[in-house]
Amino acid sequence: MYLSLVFILLISFAGAMLESASLQNVKNYRRADMTRAVESIFAEYQKELWEVYGIFALEGSYETGSYSEELLKERLAYYGASGMNQEITRIQLLTDQGASAFYEQVTAYMENKYGLDKVKKLVGQTDTWKAGEEALQNYERDGAKTEQELQELLSQKEELPEEENPLSHVAKLKSMPLVDLIMPKGRVMSKKSITLSEMVSHRKRNQGYGDFSDVAGSGSTISKLLFGEYVLEHFKMASDSLQSGNGNYNSGEFVSGNSANEDFSDGNRGDMAGAGSLDYELEYILEGHASDRENLETVASKLLMVRFVPDYAYIQTDPEKKAEAEAAALTLCTVIGLPELAEGAAQGILLAWAYGEAIMDIRTLISGGKVPLVKNAEDWKLSLSGLMQLGSAGENVAADSGKDMESGLAYREYLRMLLFLKSQDEVGMRTLDMVEQNLKIRYGQTFFRADACISRVEFHSTCNLRRGIMYDFPTYFGYN
């Protein structure tokens, strides 16, 4: 009797173990079916997005231009995950959270391509860039105050003569469009423009949902630098087309020599000649205006101030130029019988002279030359007499505007600084604007929408194993 009872218990235990193993085996099969189906779906990534920009994403409209999560579920069934109820518990598109998924993929791509050692050399410059931005803001405030005091002083007396007056001449220059002053001779300004309301950064977008903070990366100085290098590598800028003189992109090498940029190659930029929504893509990514002209104008105005501050700082230390400015100021003030104003007028002339030199610097940069961060007497290009010709119909100072300085920085490197100082969200979304436009126009992907591109997703599957036994489980996949 006792042995019979033990035998029955052993048989029951063995049966339970077999049933448990059988159920576990069925669960494993269903999980494997789901994993295989999900991986098969995400193997259908958007080919051109990867080949041109190195970004993985599942195009969620399947070339229809109409994003739908039902298409994902249909593809799951097609790849063997049928017989299960599928629910998407969280999904992330490239454009969600200020293009954070796109930003993470870009930085991972660049890190894998170049490693961190080659970008770490730029880290030491970032503090200088930030300090320069603060100094620029302080100078804009203090400089405006100085100019206002000078104008108030002069307004109380008889005005200075217009002829041979650097102050009045630079006032006229400031009233002119800056892009007209910096445009290299023989070059034509791009007239291309876009409709901002059609850009992914402006229009109503598809939105993902759910929290991916458990798998998402975090922003850092390194990631900002890597993203900046990616943008510099993949998109055109004004100096590219303006150097060629025909409005088309000139593929070329990154700045070499002492540049911190020398380890980065040109990637796919050489394939980007010709058609495009804008010619000055980097300028758009920085400023986000509708036309090439507006974007170049805004970038040039920022670079003008970036250059004006060190130019003005240098000219204050040059005794010859200070003496020349003082002599010119004394002459002007003597004409109106107010020599006591000469000291203030001399400072005004130095300000005007530095402003003109900064315009020459931007010309040099746009023409493909280099400009040193800190100048000396040999680097200075503009004479005081040349300042009076600047912007006039018969000016003859432009011939020297492309003068190259081996120790200087190129236009690209000044843009690197501006890119670093911009917010991640702004740069990320505007970069996607250009990605979307280029894939549509240059590569014929007319259906492509960045806000239909899936980067991460998690499914919750529910299935009936047998005899009413239900099983539910999650399946996650992400390109990041």
C-alpha cells in the first residue's frame, strides 16, 4: 500500500515535470517565433538612409507615405508571429524628444567610424568656445554702450564731415546687407529656398510613446562634438559652392595641417553635387531660415562678431594703427573746431576699422581661406584708406580678401564652434530636415518622412498555448 502511494506520487511528479517542460518548450517556440519576426521586420531598414547617412531606421509607411502601426503587425504575422495578439507598448521615432534617437545613432556611428581619441583633441577647445561666447555677449553690451556714448557726445556739437570719415562710412556699411559685402567677386548667391511649414521640424509630426530612458544614451560634450563632425562631413556649406563659382558643391578635403579636423574624412559629401532643396545646408542647420540667403546672412553676422572682438582687441595694441586713427580723428575734429573730441573719435575709428577688418575676414573664410584666431601686424589685411573704399562700387580691396593664413582656421572650423554652441534639439531636428529633403530630391525617395522612421519598439504578445493556458511576454528591438 505504501509503495503504491509512493509510485503514484512519483508518476504524478514526473507528469507535472513533463507538462512543465512541455509548456516551457512551447513558450520558447513562441518567443523564438516573435524574436525572429521582429528581427526580420527591422532588417527591412530604409536602405538609402543607411547608405547615404549611416542611420538605421524602419520606414514605418512601407513606401506609402502614410505611417501606420498596423503595418508592423501585418509584417509580424507575415514573418511567422501569427496566432498571437500583438500590442505595441512603446515605440520611438527618429524625431521624438528633439530627434534624440537620431542624435544617439549619429554619435554611435561617428564613434565607431573614428573612435574617441580623434575627437577628444577638440574637447580642450570647447571651454574656449564657451568663454568666447560669453565674452562676445559682454562685448556686444559694452560696445553698444560705447558707441551710444560717442554718438551722444557728437550729437551735442556740430556733426563730423562725411568726406573721409570712417565713422560715417562704416555706418553706411552696417545699413547694407552683409551678404553683399562678403560675397567673393564673380560668385553668385544661391537663390534657393524651402517652405518651412513642410519641414519635419515645423509640421505636425507622428509621435511615438513610452519611456526608453532605460536604453537611451545621455548627452555629453563628446557626443555634441561627434554630432558636429557628422554634420560637417555630410552636408554642404556656403564656402563649398562659392569657391567653385558655379553654385555647385566642390568636394574637397577637410582642413589639414594643424587643424584638429585633420583626422576626419569627407564621407559621402562628394556625392551631393547638383540638386538639393538648399545649397547652404550647414547654414540652415545652424539658423533654420527658409532661404540660403537668410541663413548665410545670419551665420555671417555671427562670424562677423566672432572676428570683430579679437580684431578690435588687437588693433588696440598696435601703436601704428592707433596713431593713424588718432591722426585721422584729430583732422576730422579740427575741421569742426572741436579737437577735444579727438580722443573719443579715435576710439570710434578703431571700432570702425576693426569692423571693416572683420568683413574682410568673412570674405576670406567664404572664399576658402583661413583666418587666425588672434592676429598680428602681418595678418592684418585692411588699411584705413581701404576701409573707406569697402563696399563701394569701385572698391579695390577685395583682391586680398582670399589671402590664406597657414596657421589660421577655415570657415568649416568656425562653423564647428557655432554647431557646438547650438542646442541639441535645434541641430538634430534641422539636420533631419535636410536628410528628409535630400532623400526626396537627390535620391528619389519621394515617400520618405523622418517622422515615420522607427528606431525602437517594444511589443507585448499574448498567445494561447493549449487548453486555455495563456502566455504573454515582451519583445524589444532597437537600432541604438
